[in-house]
Amino acid sequence: MNKLDIKIVDFDPTLYDLESYNNIHLSPFKVGFLVYQDNQLIRTAWFTNESALFKGLDSYLDSLD
């Protein structure tokens, strides 16, 4: 398996090119994670709080096994 780089980031619809979604600025998202493989973004996930973020990240990592 190739190396994965995972970054935990604050939600920013402008920075992550999400402005094409209607009313994205009204979303309750606060944090998320980005997964890169071979310097290409392969997965994004957004959450309303850190607890949900870490549950989602744990679930994602478990799915890789």
C-alpha cells in the first residue's frame, strides 16, 4: 500500500474550493480531514466538531485494513 498523508484542517469553503455548493457558508461544518496519496487528494470529510472528526477518522482508518 502506498503512503497516505492525512491532514486535519479547519473548514474553509473558499480555501478548499467548495463554494460551488449552494449555501455552503450556512453549513455547520467546523473541521475535517484530507487524505493524500502520492500527492493527490483522494478523500475529504467534514464534521461539526472534533469528537465527530476523530470518530470519522478512526472509522476511515479501520476501513483500510
